[in-house]
Amino acid sequence: MSELVAPFYWLDENGAPQGANVDLAEAMKPLLPFSSTLEHMPWARAYKEAVNKPNIVLLTLLKSPTRSSQFHWLGAITTVNASLIGLAHNANEEIVTLEEVKSKRVGSIRGYGAAEYLTKQGFKENENLILVTEPQQLWNLLYSERIDYAATGFATSRYEIEAAGYASDKSVKAFELDMSKSELHMATGLETTSNEVIAIKNALQQLKENGEYQRIMMKWGLSPLHSAPPATLEQDSQRLIN
């Protein structure tokens, strides 16, 4: 499962999925002892389904302390830098602390690590924090100046902005959040069985060992990461649900 966000996953002019998540899913297919399909949906819904249902894999999920016990973490994929992004013509004051931003309106995607982080820092939904379900909605809000900043990954924002029909050079990174440079992992909920969890971990590890994972990351301009050796049933037995 993925969300619609470039360069991880998006639909081209013919409606065909493209991106790093698509390539990863396709490369893993022949290495798995079961069949798999790739779908996209709004992130908050995908997250909820993965937590509550078996056999749903989130291809790129931000790993955070509050999420650590809710998922089986299958392997690191890449890092993200979360920032507050504003319109260039409004960037006339330097932001020194996040506290200064609480008098502004900040938007983010429901279920994103950035949204979770801002909530922990005291931002309140529907007051100074506006949450939406899709990147298109987020950039519509920013470019219509209904919010002051968008909280999301700066490296991927230009793809989303252009896809939403706006000029990415009209936006700037105004402030980098402290939770930046966090890792995105492949993950599945605790309802997924131990044998399937280990099979997916091992398939991803094979891609890292044969260089295909690194090739995919570099193709899409993403930083490749390395992970621990393949898991065994005995190593994971205390956390895996049978």
C-alpha cells in the first residue's frame, strides 16, 4: 500500500503508477512465497487498515516512538527531512523557534509524522493546525493562502506542487522541524503472521544485497539505507503474532 506522493508513487498521464514504491513492490514480487498487489489510498486510511488488518504492508512509513509498538518494521527505505514550507513572497521574516509559528496556520497530511510532531508540540487541530487527506488539498490551501505553511518533506514537495498545478519555485523552506531526517521504513501491522513478516524482511534484504534496492533509490533521487541481516523466526518470536 502506498499514498499518492512523488517520487514514491504517482499516476502518469495514462493513469499508470510510477515511482520508487512501485519499483520496490515489483522487485519484491518474485522473491515472496505468496502473491501480492500494489494499491494506493489516502494515508490516514491506509495507516488505519494496516494497524487493524493482516497482510497490508505500508511501503514507506515514518518510524516514530509512538508507532514502534504498532507495527512490524520490515526494513529501512530512506530518510525524510520535514520542514515548514511557505510561499516565497511571504518569506520576509526568519523563523527562529517553532513557538513563533503557533500564531500562524500550518497544514499537513493526516497521519503524517509531521502532523503527529506538531500536535505533540502544542498545535491544535482546526485552530493553528489544518489536516487534510491528500497532498493536492495541502498545496491548494497554501497557494490560495488559506494556510501560512505546509508541514511536509521538502525534497518531495516540488513533485507534489507541480502535480497540483502550481509553480514549485514560488515556495521556500521556511523552517526545518526537529524531527527531520527521520527514517521511512517498510512496515506491516501486528495482525500479519510471523512467516509473512519474515518473508518480506528477507525479500527486502535480498534487494539490498544484490544492489537492486540501491539502484531503485538512486533512480528516483532518494538516499539508500542499509538494514540488519535477515530475521529469523526465533529472533522475532517475542513480537510477532502467530
